[in-house]
Amino acid sequence: MRAVTSLKSLSRPLPLRLTNSLSNRTEDFEPLEAGKATIYCCGVTVYDLCHLGHARSYINWDVLRRYLIWRDYDVTFVQNYTDIDDKILNKANSEGSTMEEVSEKNIKAFEVDMARLHILPADKMPRATCCIPGIQTLIGELENKGAAYSSDGDVYFDISKAKNYGQLSGRDPNEQQQGASGRTNEGEEERKRHPFDFALWKKTKDGEPGWESPWGRGRPGWHIECSAMVREEFGKTIDIHLGGGDLVFPHHENEIAQSETANEAQLARVWMHNGMVNVGGTKMSKSLGNFTTIRALLDSGVSAMTLRLFVLQAHYRKPLDFTAEALEAASSGWKGLNAALALGDQFSTQLGWPETQALPSGAMKAQNMAWDDVLLGARVRFTEVMDQDLNSSGALAVLFELAKPLKSLANRLERGDQAEQQEGLSALHQRWLLLRELAAVLGLQHEPLQAIAETGSASGNSADIEAAIAARKAAKQAKDFAEADRIRDQLSAQGIELIDKPGGITEWRRS
């Protein structure tokens, strides 16, 4: 009989280690307060649908968050919306709508896309337009310190007043570069003292939305938004600041400069950046015609879990090359893992397994169960690779190893073969429980083969109906009530009646 070990005896000889872009080293994670983690993630500028680069970034950071929670950290996760920007205004003008209408439409679309990818909603998602007082206060403080100056209705940050400007990106301010401050307007370079100086406040043109300020009617610059939101939500210093590698310069460099000059304190202890997405070896770009949105990809028939698995096969800091062949390989790998994850739900009665509690709708907490030495070893390996800078590919290897006998059993049962002896089935049940838990830490969950998509339909089996109900719930949470009604009507046409109950619970029955 195999030895059984409690989770409480699981030792972790190495601490969680994360690569800090600020030091360019992999370091032990030491939060401001033991057992807690404060995280700020740069969000989207809501002028259009999200693309594969967003999927890559937010899947990676969702896994970081889930893993910290599984490791028993109390995590507070804030992610912003940039809902005032030239790109939004240009889209509104081209559509004959308003900035608010463009923003609202794309915020709803973002929420639906993230729900489909099984990404946890942030604890808070502040909008730039709701933080104007805090932004103006921060600019005023910089002005009082002599670190900001006005020029023809604009206000700029003077990088000569920042300590160690370039510490994150390694850029030398003495290297002259036009447009170095990021998103610039026509004629802006002539109004600045140094090419690296960047706008804190921008004078608005006639007909553009704006706010009254001590410097005249205008709107915030891109970089100041995040500094103000971090301070408003967390205070002067946070544990982790997240973003894509394309944000290192100028956005994050400028965040550090303005926040640390105003607050006289470190902005973030750890900076983490994910690698870029290439398509067939070429950087993804609208101008190159290789640009793909999350919605277009999922609606084409690629499953959400396949996309998640594809992203997690590469380390978060490395470039990710998107090709049809790589996606097909991920799809093949997910089919096997999905079959193993489905085993307990699909064949529990036939296997004589006890009824299993449903997975939580949020992040998975570590389960304090007794594991035999084989399963404990798998759990330790999973923890060790994830502790080494979120090595998700190594974690997936552990999942595939756990899944092998489960997938084999699922295949035999699908063919109508008999199950094994009871003792063997008990060990396999424990293996399935561990697989399900560790998969959930990576945000992977059983996906019905014919699960409903926004453009799809549900078949008559229970798993697909539950998937349709989950899609409807995601649409309602995103306030896309037209889509929620469409799913209800689709199910009704198939003879499925939904009963909404208090607490967000929906039951169903065949009418």
C-alpha cells in the first residue's frame, strides 16, 4: 500500500522567485506585507476589440494571480481602463459617435472576451475619466516641486528633475529621440524642453471632450493616469506592476519618474513584463495585415482553453509565435488533457466515484488533502517549477503526466469497455482530483466539446447546456443583455427552460 502524506507536510525549500524588469534579475518575492500581494496591471485603451497580444498578456497575469492565491496570498488586483485618448476620439469621429459610446462598447466587449478566456475579473477596474481630480492633484504636486512646466496650455514633466531616469528601460536621456515621450500630437515636440519630456496634461481642441483645470481646459496625458490610479487605490508603493514588454518605454519609465518624484517613494517593488506576440515570425501589426482579435479567433472555432494552453506553453517573458501549426498542436494537446479533466464529471457513476463539489467560480484555493507519495511528488514538482518565475510550460508537463492514465481510462470507457478494479479506481480518483486542482491554478477547466460560443449553439447534453448558461452569465456580467437574451432564446428553441434564482444561480429543465 502506498504511503499517504498530508499537504501540510509539503515543504517548499525555495521561495517564489520572479524576474524583476527593474533589476533584470530573478529575485525572491518579498511583499510589503507578509502573506499579501498588491498588484496593478496596465489595462486596455478601449478604442477597439482586444487582440492576441492582449490575450497573451492577460492570460499570463491571470495565472500569476491564481498561483499567488493558491499559494495562500491575499491578493488585491487592480487593472485600469484608458477611456480618454486620441485613438478613442479618432474612432468616435470615424463612426459618428462619441468618446463615451466608443468606450462603453469596447469595455463591454473586453469583459465578454475575458470571460470567454476564463480570466478572473480584477478586484477593481478604475477608468481614467473617473480619476480626473486625483490626476490634477498629482500634476499640481509635480508643478510645486518644479518637475512640471506649462507650455501653451499643455503641461509637461521635466525628466531632468527625476532621479535615475531610464532605470527601467536603460534609455539614456542624452540620446535625442523625437517622439520619445510616447503618444504625441502635431507640434508637441517644439513645446518641450527635452525630447524625453512627456505630457501630463493636454490642451483640448474645440469640440473635444475635456475638463477644466488650473492650466486651462484639457485632458490627462497617457502616463499620468496610471500613476494617479495606483496612488488612489493602493497608496505610494505596490508589490507588483504588470504590463506588456512594449510598455517598458516610454509608459512605465514615465510612470516611475512622475510617481517617485511626486511621492518620494518607490512605485513598485517588482516590475513584470510579458513578451510580444509574433505571427509567423513577424511582429503582429494592423498595418501588416496579420492582426487577429480574440473574438475573431474564438468565433472561428478555436476553443478558449486551446488558446490558453497555447499561450502557457511558452514562458511569459519569451516571444510567442502564433502559427496555424502551433495552434493545431495546442488543440491536439488540449483534447487529451480535456478528456482527462472530463472523466470525473462524465463517468463518476460508472466508476463509483463520490459526487465531487463543483470548482469555485473564482480562483482555486489549495486543497488540504492527503496524497500518496506519487501524487505528492507531482504536486511538489508543479510548485517548484511555478516558483521559478512562473514556469508554466514545466507546470503543463506535470499536468500531462497526471492526465495519461486518466485519458486512457476515458478512452476505454468511451469505447464501452469495463472499468478497473475498485482499488485502482480509488487511486485514479485521487489523481483526477489533483489534476483538476492544478489545472484550475493555470485557469484550465473541462471544456465541453460542443460548448456554446457567441455565434454557436448548444447540443442537448447537460455539459453543453451548462456551458451555454455560463456564457449567458458572462454576457450578463458584462451588461451585454442582448447577447444574454439571445442565448436564452437559443436554449428555449431547443426545449431548455432556464430558472434564474437569487445569488446568481441559474437552474434548467427540459420543457
